[in-house]
Amino acid sequence: MKQSSEEYIKGRGAQQNVHNRFLQHMYEIREDFLEFCRIEGEAPEASRTEYLPVFPKTVVNKVTSPDVGMEYSMNPYQGCEHGCVYCYARNAHEFWGYSAGLDFERKILVKKEAPRLLESHLRKKTWKAATIVLSGNTDCYQPAEQKFEITRQCLEVFYKYRHPVGIITKNALVLRDLDILKKLNEQQLVGVNVSITSLSEKTRRILEPRTTTIKKRLQTVRILSENGIPVNAMLAPMIPGINSHELLKLAQTAADFGAVSFGFTIVRLNGAIGQLFTDWIKKAMPEKAEKVLHLIQDCHGGSINDSRFGIRSSGEGKVAEHIHEMARLARQNYFANRTFPKLRTDLHKPFKTGQMQLF
């Protein structure tokens, strides 16, 4: 993977900020100023991550997309320092007035009130228990969690109310909360989805620059599994020409480390992500950029941008069919007698408050 050291921003996925489609005006750094910075050896903008508090009125979201296997989600953070260049959540950052590019990785919105808002939600008389997933958008165990511990506080709320919770992460930090996860699992209230996109550390570093190493991710699957906590391996997204050839080996390795199931999607580059990914791959993998982009187009009717329900995540055409065939073989060979358990919803009862506690 040949990289241009002059152009490529190490430690970040996106290599630029793209225009926010919801903003009328876009302010850019002039090229003559950038040239001055290059000559003087100064950075035009700091690469530090900012943590910005936000105050939503609710945190539990109803998921209406038929392509997403969850009913409800909640996100303690918006934006994600992991910097995965393909991340579909980047587009959501535009709703907050930021760019889906470097802003998504550098400006992390922190919902400190999330545990309190979650508790209020679970106490509603009208709420019927259903699995709520942490997180449907950005990783709830991204680096910010080490500082703020919002995810841990939310898990404590889920346990207090005996409510089922799912977790999606690619960070070994989830093991910090093994004590709470074990208590939840004793009552079949938790399942963890661990994202594993490659077995190549070289690919991981460039595709997901600030994530946990592959070795630690697999160890995370093993430790969770050894403690009886069900793990689903998310082998997603499959990017033809980059990691799709690894699917069979990824599935076998995940099974060897204890995963009880796996899922996958084929990459799609909607909204601003198409521009970001194209810019990134031309800088990070210039020798294979055109080939990869053409293979992605082959999976989405000739476009890298796909919004068709039922097809956008599974793809179509010969390239997609080959990936699906590998997945079928993987399930047949490595997951034949394994199933991800259904979490319990019958244990949840909202606590009575005030004078109602007397009855």
C-alpha cells in the first residue's frame, strides 16, 4: 500500500473536510496559506480531538430502516475518533453543523446526560421492553469512553431495570465492563457484536487508524466467549479489492475464538462518504484505487452510492454474489451448530415512584 507522506494525514481516516450539504456557506483555508504552512513546517490546523457537550432531550431512537437488524438504538457519542473512512455514520455529523470528514473524527459530541435520559425512558409506563443497541451509529467504546464512562453508566441502568441491551464495538475497552456484562448475561440480557474487518494489521492501520489492533479484538471475542457472553462477529463492511477476499478466513478465525455467529455487509458510499473514500483511497492506495472503486460500482448498479432498501447493504452483481457465496460456505463450515441467543424482555419492570411504592 503506497502512501504519499506529503498528502496523507497519518492517524486519521478522512483526509479532508467535505462541504456540509445543510450549510449555505463553506469556509475554506486558502491554498496560499496551506503552501505557507508546508514551507514553514507548520500544521494549518491541530489534529487534536475536541470533546463537545450536547444536551438532547431523548437518547433512545426508533430504527425504521428495514436493512438494520435492530429495533432501537442509543448513542452516547456523536462522531467517532476511530476514523474508519467507510463509516456510514459520518453523514449524521452534518445534522449537527459539522463536516462528515475530519470534523467527524476530531469533534466528538458527548451526551453526559445519556444515563439519566435512558433511565427516564425505561421508567415510562408506555415502554414495552425491546433490545436497545449501544450503539447503532458511532462506537460506544471509542476513546472518549475511557474519559467519560457514559457507556458504563448506561449499562448499570440497563442492569438496574433488568432490560436487554446489545453492544456494537471494535474496541477492547468493552472488557473494562466485564463485571457488569457478566451480571447482565446471567439473566440473558446482553449480547456483544465485535467488528472485525481484516486479519491484516497493515490493512487495519490504514482503514481504521485509531481502533484496537486485530490481536486485541480477537482476544476480546475470546474473553467474552469464555465468560459465556454471546458474541456476534461483524465482518463489515466487505470492501471488494481490499478485504473481501478475507471473508472465509475471518469467519473461521472468529469461530475459533468463540463467536457464535457472524454478519457482514458490502460497503456502500452514500452522501459525503463517496467523496471522502475516493479521496482517501487515491492517497492511501493509489496503485489499486481505480480497481477498488470499479469493484464497488459493480456491487451497486454502476454507482458507489446506493440507497435502495434491501440491496444497498447486500449488493448485487457477480462480485456481490461471490461474497455471498463465501459467507454461505463460512456458515456451513464454521457456524453450523451455533446460534446467537434471543435476549429476554420479560424481566423488565419499571420501578414505582412516590406513593406508588406503597402498593
